Amino acid sequence: MPVGGRFSPQTLFVRFDVANTRGMLTKMREFNTQVPPADSVDYEDLVQLMELASASGAPSDSQVATLERILQWPEGMQGFYTYVFPALDLLRLAFRNHLVSSRMHRSSGAKLCDRLLSLLVPTSLNTSVNQMLVLRCLSNMFLTPSGEALVLQERRKIMTILHQHATLEGSKNTQIAMATLLLNFAVAHQNEGAQCNPNAVEQMSEILTTMVALTAVMRESEAQFLLLIAGGTLCHVPGTGTTEIRELAVALELHE
């Protein structure tokens, strides 16, 4: 299957915007009564927190503190869900706002990223819903300069974890979110160009190697299409001029 075409190179980041904010608040209220008392928050703080779902507006100290707190909510008692998933969904929306994103990354950037990546690792405790939402969060981090800088800083850790998913066939939404994240990494390289980054070819090769490893479990057609666009985008990064990238991209022969 040829890589690239009229859809490549992609120059705009792909984003996840659709949301049910009423459902998020309902779940947060429910889980707030179930987590240990030391982890619960005031109901009014949860209501105020939903303002972060907007792509505009400045966050308050209280809103940022509440979001950081509920992102640390523990595993669910029944073992098949975690209390944290509505908070992840809200974070995904909040990352679209450069003021929220910048504030979150200044206050808890490294800690926040560690929390997200811990939920992405494929374990029996990490549900597929959490993994999908983390992938969407990471994808939307590219929408602001501070978020993009942080996710690029954690690129190697992210690729290592994605490689661990290469033996697992995730849900349709998980596959699409994973392919979207990889595409956004490719777009970041396309927008930067290899001239400004002496490690660009190595980093792009790592992304493509991860993509090739994941093709065996990427059965969803939309996810496959996104990977092809990502491969084509990496082939067109200005300043690479190497055959290594193109050879890896050609290896993206996706399963029918």
C-alpha cells in the first residue's frame, strides 16, 4: 500500500473535541462519594471544574488544584474500572486551552505526565477506557506550545509503552486514538523540519518503528489510514533527505 498521497504531508494536529460534559459531571459526583474521604472534593468545586471543558478562559487556582486532585483518584474497588476516567476526559478538553495547559504544566508537568503514562501501561488494573482517554489527552497536548513541548520531551517513554501494546488488539476507539497520537508526533516533526533538530532522523525512525510494530493489531480502517498519513508526513519532513525514513515508511503494509 503506497505511503503518502494527497493527504500527506499533514501539517495540522488532529484533535479530540467531542464530549458529554453533563455525563462527566454526573460520574465525578458519583465517584466523589465512593473514593476515600481524604480524596473527595467539595461538590461546588466539581461544578466549577467543568468550566475547564471550554477551549477559552483563564483557570483559577482552585480549579487547577481540584483537577490535579481528582486525577489522582485511586483504582475502583471492583477492579474493572477506575474512578479517574471522567477526570481524564475533562483533562483532554482542558488541554485545548493554552492558559489551562500552560498552568497545568508549570504546576505539575512532569508529575502529570508520569500519572498519564502510568495509566497507559497495559496492565490488568489499567482499563482500555483509561488507556484510550490517556491517548486522547496526549494527542490534545500538541494543541498548545507548552503541551507540545512536554509530550515531545516524553516521546521515548511514550514510544516504549506503545510498543507494549503491539501484542494487544485494542478497541476501535483505542486504535484510532493511538494512531492519532503517532500522527501528531509526525506533524510536530513536519512543522519543525529536520534542520532545527540534529536528532530528527533518529526520533522519526523510532516513531516509524513503533508504527510498524503496531500494524499487526491495527485492524480498524480509520486507524490504518491515520498511520499511512503519519508515514507519508514523516517522508516529507524538510531536511531529512535520507532513504532510511522512506524504507521504514514503506514497511507500513497494513493488514486487510
